[in-house]
Amino acid sequence: MTLKDIALRNLRRRKGKALFVLIGLMIGITSMVTFMTLVETLTHDINTKMEKYGANILITPQTENLSLTYGGLSMGGLSFELQEILQKDLEKIKTIKNAANVAAIGPMVLGPVKLKEKKVLLAGMDFKVSHFLRPWWKIQGEKPDKEGLLVGAEAARILKLKPQDRLEINGSRLKVQGLLEQTGSQDDQMIFAPLATAQIVLGKEGRISMAEVTALCSGCPIEEMVTQISGVLPKANVMAIKQVVKGRMAALEHFQNLAYGLSALVILVGGLVVLVTMMSSVRERTSEIGIFRAIGFRRSHVFRIVLLEAGILSALAGALGYLTGMGVSRMALPLLTESHHIMLNYNPAIAGGALGLAVFLGLLASIYPALMAARLDPNEALRAL
């Protein structure tokens, strides 16, 4: 009979204490896996959304005027008396240090036009990069070509426009080629045209009203890129559009710190449960250990039997704790995010870490009880019979 067989028989004979050790460690590992999986999944979700968010750097002309809007309500009417940026100046962005991180540059020209006795905002943009700048857009029809228009949902409703309608705007004959589905933003009330076409209609050839820049990755140094772009475009205001993302990341960081703290506390309690239970088990088995020593078992053999029992229980607790933690994470995820389509991030490192931590903690907490069992005097132990 091997030491492993003895350890397994002891666990089967003392199922209550074995179950107590198993549950104590399992709760700690479950908590750690749940917290770490949720933090990693939510972080990955925010990073993915940031990459799909569209433009995250905005370039606008400098102005000496103060804003006359509050809460989306304009107090000064529609005004486009801003200074403008020369379109050719945007080429300087390709010379900045982090130019490789720029996924797309979207120049835009804006101006009011009159259609069917109503004023509407015309926006000229580069539709070749619109999937970077407006990844959430859904278009009925097709993107406009040189003489085409894309009409926002609200503008189409008010102006009673549909695909293939032809319009004359400031002497240019244009055709509605697509309708923009509802976005819930100002885009719904606008009309879009290719940049060159809109510049001609508005009489702003070679000039733009603003530009949007999309960084290539979620971890790009946005602040540094803003500084670099400001350096090559000194007459423009350059700002980062990521306040919401930064707020969510800050909240997630606080949640992460809290999660790690709670995990450490629960795991510590689990370790104490193992320590107390194993010490109690050793005291109950004093006579049994005395018999082992009397028939020739060495101290090292007794020590290894106790550690084998703890190791088997700890490995089982690690595996069950990981599976339970993933199940709890799956149930808790919808409560922490508004999206119901987020997939859990299965990280093999967390699985390996859970198993390794459970075994390490179980063995560490069992060293003292194992030493106590190995140091028992066989004569004193046999007297307990």
C-alpha cells in the first residue's frame, strides 16, 4: 500500500472534515476567479468599444467667440462664422511621431443650405473612411458618389425625401442615394455629401470646418497624439473625445482594486479553515499515527501523508472553484453592463493560477499540522489507544 493510497483512504473515512476543507478553499478560489474574470471581461469590452467608438480626436478651428448653447439649446441661432482650416494642412498629421497609430483622418465641411423652404445642415465628408469614423451607421441604399447625398432619418422625414429623389442645392443638381437609419444623434437631422461636392456647394473649396481622427488601437497614447497634432496645427483646437471611456476605466480600476482586496481576504479565510481543520484532523488521528510509526513509518512518511491529503483536496478545490467562479461570472455579467451580448473572456492563465494558488495555499496551511503529526512520539500516541 502506497502513501497515496493511505491518504485517499483517510479522506474517504473522514468525509466531513475533507468536505469542510474542500468548501473553505473552493469559496476562496471561486471568489478570486469571479472577480478576476469579470474585471478582465469588462476591461476587454471597454477596449473593444473604444476601438469601435469612431473618432477619438477632434480638430476644430480656433475662435474668439463664446458658445451660445446650453443643454443642446442654441440661444444665438444657426451660425457658421468660424475660421476654417485649410484641407492641405491635414497632411501634416502624417508627420507626427505617432502617425502609425492614426487609423483614419476625416475632414468635414459644414454649412447651412435651404431645401423645400427649410434650412438644413449640409456636411461634406470622406466616405472612404466613414466606417472608421461612424462604425455604427446603417445605410438604406448606398453611400453617395460624386453627385449623391446621404440623408439623415429625421431630415428625410421632415423634408419627405426618399432614394432617387433629385434636389438642386445652390445650383448643383444632386441625387439622394441613401437614407441613414435612426442613430439618436445630430446626424439624423443632417444631409451628407462627398467632401469635394459639399465644398463646391458651400463655396468652401480647399477648406474644412473640422476634422476627426481615429486612433488605431485602444492603448494608443491619445494625450501625446493630441499634443503632437497641436504642434503641427498651431492654429487649430485639438481635443480628445474620451471622457466617458476614461470615467468607465477609472470606475473599473476601483472595482478591480476592491475585487483583489476581497479575493485576498476570502482566500486568507480559506487558508485558515484548512489550517484549523487539518490540525483538528491530526489530533483525532494521534493513535493512528502512533501505529504507523510503530510499524516502521518514518517521520517523513507521516509528513507526506498529511500533505498528500491536503494536496488532493486543494487540487480538487481549485478545479471546482474555477468552474464555479466562471458560472457565477456568467450570471453576474448582465448585472454589470448594459450589453447582453458580451462573451466571458476565458483566460487559461486564470485557470492555471486558480489551480496553482489552491494547491499552494492548501499545502502551505497544512505544513504546520503535518510537522505536528510527524513529531508525535509513537509511545505517547499508542498510550491513547
